[in-house]
Amino acid sequence: MSSDLPRIILKPRRSQPFFTGHPWVFAGAISQIPEGLKVGDEVVLYSHEKKAIARGLYNPDSQIRVRLYSWNLDQPLDDDFWRQRLIGAIELRRQMFPKENDIRACRLIFSEADGISGLTVDRFGDWLTLQITSEALATRSEFLINQLDELLSPLGIWLRTEKGMKEAEGMTMQDGLLRGDPPPSPLYIVENELDYIINVQEGQKTGFYYDQRDNRLAAAKYLQGDVLDVCCYSGGFTLNALKHGRATHVTGVDSSGGAIQLAQENAKLNHLEDRCEFVDADALKFLTTTDRMFDGIILDPPKFARGRKGIQRAMKAYFKWNVAAMSRLKPQGILVTCSCSGMVSHEEFAEVIRDAAAETGRFVRILETRGQAADHPVSAFCPESSYLKCLICAVE
């Protein structure tokens, strides 16, 4: 019974987001917490008027004190609950990707959007990479890993941790093998009819950015001539522009030597190495100091805001990057500009582009407003899960 569980009481006028399904209860919204609660304890969230709202997991070491998972107060967060959530997420991907080759290269579980706040799982062929960003959920990790092993029968499951989670959540998990055999190096996947070498153990994030799958293909049809790919990582936008677009040459820039090596190997793997080059350099410095002008520029920088306090700093950074890009575009050039900072809204990002256009005196038209690929669904209850912004712009 939910009435037997510890009660977390909200402050007055703080309950509306949670009645409508938002899963994050920040410390500042809470007025009462029972003594003696430990990380991972199941609790029930109540309004200030003592009306029960939802069940969740507690973490005293996180600013997100409670993550909510079930609004059915009679549904305990037991083994069956977690198993059904995993099954539901996996079945949705099977519906999205009926071709076996496609589902072997996708995001299987996407945290809040799949009702499992704090858990992300990507599939790379016969291997899974798992990321846990909630210490409360990590107390169930053994069960979750066992279920993934049973449901998907991977050859191995590898843990990747996210930067800053130790400070934000009190996380103690370390990167490494969780089940089966370690992923080989190299590991290969196919996306958009292109072959990629993936480094699951040491590559960025969980090894590859599946979220840009459709944007890479969409951008390619606009790109032609001489193109600059800023923060190119393993060459995804570059290779799509060459194979599926009209780009004659692409220069990829990244500050990671490992990423540059991957990009070069991927270009060779797809027999495109004669039409591209990759430069190991500070991306923004390269953009602001080069004297070359380009027919198209792709901006896909790292996350600039990890919390609400970082929004203004992120806006200034996006402004600086987009001003630099617009300054290096030829007339009638194409700008593909992205933001993966979930705390920066789509409206705020569009405002940055408008301000950058005014600063550079360029006339900018937005041709497409895009987000993350469908295997990174957006929760209708958690706007922050709509984190990726991709604007394809014509710049005169």
C-alpha cells in the first residue's frame, strides 16, 4: 500500500508539475522529508494539502531529491514494474525499426521519455552500452542489467558514466564491463547506408550520437560545394554530406585526437577519404581564425548548459559560435546549427540565431526546425527530454 511508504511533502503551490506528470522533484520544492531515508528508498510524493501524487525513488545527495516513476498509487516500484517498463521501451524500438540491421544500431531506452528516469541504453550490434544518471535508480542496477541480459541476449553490456554525475548524484559507478564479453575494437555499425567504426569503451557519450541520425541525412540534401563540419566527432555529418548530398569537399574539425582518428578511419571505410580532410584543433578557434569562406557550415558543439544556472552562459556561447559561423559563410550559404543543451529551449535557441544574424548583418531563413531521432522520444510530461535542437538555415 502506498500509505505505508515514507511521505515527501511539497511546499505550497509547488505540486502542479507533478500532478501533470513531471518526474523531477527538486530539493527547493520540498517542505518535509522523513528522517532516516536512504538513497533508493521508495517514497510517495504528496501535495502541501496532503494529496498523494505519485511514487518515486529518493536521493538525499541530489538536487533532484525524488524521481517519480508511477502515478498509479497502487503500483509498487517492484521487479515487475521495472521489467514491464523495459519491455515497453524495447518493443517500441522494434516497432520503429522492423529491419534487424536498423534495430542493431539505435537507442533502446531513453530515460524520462521511456518512464525510467536515469537509465539510457544504446545498442551497437551484439553489444549494449548502459548509462545510469540516478544514484537512486542505481540501487536497482543489478536487476535492470539482468533483465536486459535476458530480454536482449547481448554478447556483452558495457557501462559508460556521464561527466559530473558523481557531483550531481553521488554516483560511485565506474566505466567497465557489466556482463559477458567486452566490446571489440573496432566495432562496426551501419547508419544511413554508411559504415562506422565505433569505440564503445572510450568514445564520447555512449560511443555514438544516434540522436543526429535523421538530421545528418536531412542536412545533406542542402549541402553543396565546400563544407566545414565543426565538432565533427567521428564524421557523421561529413560522410552524409558527401554520400547523400552535393558536397564536393568537407573539412572536419575536432579538438579530440581520438575523434579525428575515428573520422579518418570512417572516411576510408566508405571510400570517401579523397573528398574530405580532418583537422585536430580547437573548433571555435579554427572557426574564428580561418580565412576561408565556405558554402556550408555544420555546428554541433558539446553541451554548454548542464543545469538552469548555466543557461545564460550557454546562450552567450551559442551566440559566439553562430556569429563566427555566419561570418565564414559565402552568400547563399547553408548553416546547420545544433544545440544539445536540454536546459536551453527551442525558442531560446532560435533567439540566439536571430541575434547572431543581426550581429553579422546576414539575412537568415530557417528552412527546417528539427530535433532528435525518434528512438530518442520526447516525453509529453517532461519538456527537458526535447533536448536536441537542429536548425537548417539559408544565410544570405
